[in-house]
Amino acid sequence: MTATVENNTPKAVETARSAGRFLFIAAVVLICAWVLVPIYLLMVNTLSSPQEVTGFPKTGIPSFDFSSIQFFISFAGVAKALWNSVLVAVLTMILSIGIGAPAGYALSRFDFPGKEAFRMLVVMTRAFPLPLLALPLAVLFIRSGLDDTAIGLAIVHTVLAIPFAVLITFSLFSGIPLELEEAAWTLGCNRWQAFQKVVLPLVLPGIAASAVFAFTISWNEVFAAAVLTIENRTLPAFLVQNLNVSPLHLKFAGGAAMVIPALIFIFAVRKYLFAMWGIANR
Amino acid sequence: MTPKALPYLLLLPATVFLLVFFVYPFIQIALLAVTGPEGFTLQHVQTMASHWKFNTALGWTILLAAVVVPIQLVMALSMASIVTRLQTGRSAILYIFSIPLGLSDLAAGIVWLAIFEQSGFLNSMLYGLGVVEQPILFLGYQNIWVIFLAVVLAEIWRATAIVMVILVSGMGLIPKEYYEAGEVFGASAWQRFIKITLPMLRPSLQSALILRTLAAFEVFAVVTALGGTTLPVLMGETFQWQFTLQDRNVASAYALVILAISIAATLFFLRVLRVPKGATL
């Protein structure tokens, strides 16, 4: 990614006459380095042997030794934690879109008494430290047999993801003119058919992006996962529970296992990031 | 099915879900914190407040937010201004700037651990430059301010992106005509930023600051990864009471404290950055 910046530099320098232009480019390069170098260093540690990870001084160049990664993958509990993470994140994705998208559609298409109250409820969720929900829900889940299950944790993660799912789908549906739906109605479609044949294909990429966003929220969540799971730990819960007993190379490989999917997710939804947050301001 | 019922039907799942798993649990937290076997009691709150770690945890949490959030605000404003002025490579640079958005606080803690640990890259660099003769134990209990600094850096590194994204989308909503008018009247770039961008950006600033400050009060995994329990924070103490000490009443009392400072911060930003009615875009 830095390569893009460097490729642009010569052309930009040609046109740059002022020191201001130079400072501007320097700032861009500097911020890119600020973001990328720490990730690079984590990858160097991940791609080094356990001896190199604890060795000193470090060169900052990876030796492409995969024994740290092998150690991580074969470490007791890691494979299961990875599987649990994926499972919880997929459930969160399904729940938050399944529950959030109809609400987003209703908010964008109808005016009805109580609309403002619902909006307040959604906005309110953002003014509360949501991971704390895990404390009382731990009691509720033990009573209802949901403790230490993927679905129990997915429910908490859905509370975290639902405000975003509602706001994003609201903005997506608002972007589709009502006239399109009305045209389908006059051509003999009922409401559901019109939605399915006209609106759905148009919003599907955006829905997919907000699903990925819900996945990321669940994938990254630490506190509720650590409180609510014991046997069925997700990867972040597993790592945070074992932080003070695990060797350095396990921590770094675990960190990389969390970072790499995140890089891909953000790349996948990059077009929608601003649509999501633009709406959040209203 | 009458058309009038349709919107309510569509909202029903979300409303029920939020009432059961959001509103009810928060009432439950409050009840857990102030009730014992014999009904209402302040005993849990007293246990929490008289524990020696409570004041330090509260202090560090607030100090952390007070240091991190303003720096992030300035950085995010600069990054957003840079992005809006970019002509070439905008999407690539925007992607790089927003990468940390997808990273968890635990991952950020581990990333900065690679830099700050005793055999880490900072020590390697200092050694290579001849500044130190042997690696320093940066993250030991005797260096609590270094741990604090590492947490501050990790938090700024990870969570500035979210503020930037909110501000970039906010800047996109400011009509170009305002800037053109400003230029016609001879306003410098800096004056345009102070007199047009900042006031027009108020709703976005409000959202971003509320979101960020609340997340800063919830700091947990990053601190655990970098300093274990050496640097106590509220969320870490909540976790300790819930898990190690198995006392969910005191844990709930801690949760109430986090809730209280979060609500205080939200009201503060709503008031300070309030948007006059009819002035929204």
C-alpha cells in the first residue's frame, strides 16, 4: 500500500512548487507509516521462530520461519477458539441483519407514531458501555441454559452490532427512490414481490457490507466474550485469558490471527465506511 | 394485514430484542449493585469504594481518556483535512488511514507489546543506535508511566481512525459554496478551517467525541496486554471482581460507575457542542 504513495510522489513533486506541498506529502507518508509500521513489526514477529522472537537485538526483517505459526495452530485450544470466533461472528451477522434490516426499511419508508421513540432507543444504545451487558446477562443465561454457548455470546454481540445494522440499512433503503417500488406495484407486484425483485438486488452489496461490519464487531470483541464463555472461548477471550501465562510467540501469532482477517474485512467494506458514518451524524 | 401495522411489525423484532437484551440488563446491573439478600444495601458500593484499587483505577481511566481523546481529535481533524484535499491516490490512502478501524483493542495491545517488550523493537532500535547498552524493562511495575505512555500510543494508533471516518463523512456534507464564498472574501486556508469547517462540523464532532470518550472509558484489553494488572482501569477491575473474586455485585457497582461517567460525558458533549435547532444541514 505504501508503494502507491511512493509511486505518486515523483509526479506530485514535479508539480509541487511550494514547501507546503512537500509538507503535505510528508504528512501523508508519515501517517501511513504510523499506521503500517506497527502492523509490519507484528508480522515480523509472527514470521520468526520462537527463539528469534525472544532474541535480542532484533533486525526488523522476518526470517520467514513458520514454527511460531505452527506452534500457535497446534497449541491446545487455539483451533477450537478460532472455530468459536467464526461461529459467533456468523451468528451475530445473521441476527443483526435479520433483526436490523427490517427496522431500517421501516424507518426509511414509513411515517408512523412511535418512530422517534424507536430512533431514540437505537441512538441510546450508543451512549451506554455495551460490553457491560455481559454481567447481568451472565446470570440470565445461566438460568436459561444459554451460558457458555455461541448463541448466547452472539446475542450480546448483536446488541453491539444492531445500531449499526439499523442505521446502515436505513441509509441504504433511503437511497432507493420510492418511485421504483411504486412502479413495480402498478405493474402488478405486491409489496413483498416489489421488495424482492426491485429493492433487494439494489441494496444487496450494502447489506453484505454491513454484515461484514457486524462480523468484525463480533470478531474483535473481548470483554463480553471473556465474561460469558468458559469452555467455548472465542479467540480474543482465549488470548486475553492466557496473556500472563503464554509465551511471546503465542501472543504475536494470536495477534496476527486477529489482525489479518480485520485487514481483509476493512478492505471489503471500505466503500461503505463513510455512508455508515455520514448517516450517524443526522 | 393492514398497511398501517406493517412498520410496527417490521420494528417488532428489533424493539423486543433491544428491550430484552439492552434495557432489561441495564436495569439488572443497577439492581445487582444496590441489592443484597435483605433488599436495598450500599454495601457493595462501599466494598468497591473502600478497595485501594478503586481510586487509582478511576483516576487512570479518566486520565487516559483526558490525554487520548484530545490528541485523537487533533490528529483526526488533520487526517480528515488531508484526505479531503487529496487528488491522487485518495482511495488507497483512505484505506490505509482507516485500517485500524477494524482492529480490536486486544490486537492493538499485542502490536504495541511487540514494540515495547524487553526484547522488542524499541529496545532493539535504541541498542542499535548505541543509546542503551542492554535492553530496558519498559513495561515493569516500576515504570508505570511508561506503561501509561504505551497504552496512550496504542489507543491513539488504534482508535483515531473511527474519529477520522466520522469527520470525513461530516466534511463531505459541508456545501462547497461556503468555501468559495470564504475564498472570495479573502479568507486564508486556516481561517476557512476555523470559521467554516469547525462550526459546520459540530454534529460530527459531537458524535465522534461521544463515541470515542465512551470507548476510552471502556479501555480494557489494551491495558491487560501491555501492563497486566499493573495499571488498574475500571473495566479491568470489573473483570477482576466478576472473575477472580467471583463477586458480581461489586462488579456491577463498578459497571454503574462506568455508566455514570459515560452518561456525564455524553451530556457534557451534548451541551458543549449543541446544535441550534434548524441549523442542521
